[in-house]
Amino acid sequence: MASILITGSSRGIGAAAVLALRGRGAQVIGQARRGREPDTIGADFADSAAPAALWEEALVLAGGQIDVLINNAGVFDRNPVGISDIEWLDGWEANMRVNLTAAAQLSRFAVRHWLETGRPGRIVHVASRAGHRGDSPDHWHYAAAKGGMIAMHKTIARGYADRGILSFAIAPGFVDTAMAEDYLASRGGPALLHDIPLGRVASPEEIARIIAFCALDAPASMTGTVIDANGASYVR
């Protein structure tokens, strides 16, 4: 039975992924800002010490061995260019802390854990289409963080494949979550769907199926892959 730590597990993609993974028999430990569900640890990534505390507590719950890390937690706050310098910088750094730095910290802990124990492991990074094609003028930080996540993922894949440490990334477009609803409203509502040839946004369950595949089934030769799931709104 695989032991899996997933961040951002309380709603949307994360909650759907927890159900999919537990349905496959995995032991799943979640993270949320407020850990109110069973097997969910409260950790606020605005605090730079939170990822380390989360990792150590998750290791205890998992009996000393974590097999898969899923970096899914994210925020999508606006950061307009016209606000004051200090507000803009604070917004940039707060977004990076949650969307990239916490994922980097946890990835480092996971890689060290697997190197020290000599066991294989997998990391699944939930990035974004924005990491490839950019985002709105109010979301420079989000696009930069997701682009950084993709670059980090590729670096991990190339650096540790020969040790059995595999890395996969998923780049969704819009997903039917509260985060996407806020963005759609800010960018003109349903008219934005005209940019998606499929004609609809993805469901959390669709992305969860891809997460479960990467975490449990993807062949080792797929390490380093970025899987797009955007309804053909961005094709490479």
C-alpha cells in the first residue's frame, strides 16, 4: 500500500484526488490550512516553517515512509501592477511562498528521504497551463510560480531518475473549482470559454484521475513528463 502526502487536500482538485487515491487502496495524508478532516494535517504555507513541520508529522502518520508526494496546494490572488510597490512585492512573495517555495521545500524533504532510505519515490506537481503560456496582467506571480514548478520538476526528473526517484507534472487549464470561478468572473465570465475548443473547463475528477495515474501507474520512462489537460486551449 502506497503512502501518499498531498497538499491542498480540502477542496477542488485535492479533495477529488484524495478520493481517487483512497479508492485505489492508498494511505493518503492530506494538508490544509486548517486540518479539520481525519488524516489531514493543518499547515499554513504562509509560514516558512510549515512545510518542514508538515513533512515530519506526515512521516509519523505514515509509519516512517512516504512513497509519493503530490504538490497541489495553490492560491490565485490578484496582484495588479498599479498598486503600491510594497503591496505588489508583498503579493508577489506571498504567492511564491505558497505556489512554489513550499512545493520546493517538500520536494527537497522527499528527495532526501528517498536517498537516505534507498527507496524509490514519486513526486507529482500540479502546475498550470499558465506556466507555459502566461496568465492575466494581474497574475504575473501565478504564471511565474507555475513556470518555476515545471522547471523544478524537470530538474528533479533529470537529477534522480537513476536512483528510482521519478517526477511528473500536470498542467491543467481552467478547472471547475472556486479558484477558476473567481478567475472566469474577473475575465468576462462564460465568454472566456470560447478560447477552449472542448467548450468546457475540466472537472476536478478528471485532473484527479491524472494525478492517480502519475502517482501509482505511470511507467518509469515517463519521468520528466508534463501532462497538459486544458481542452486544447494550449497545445504544444
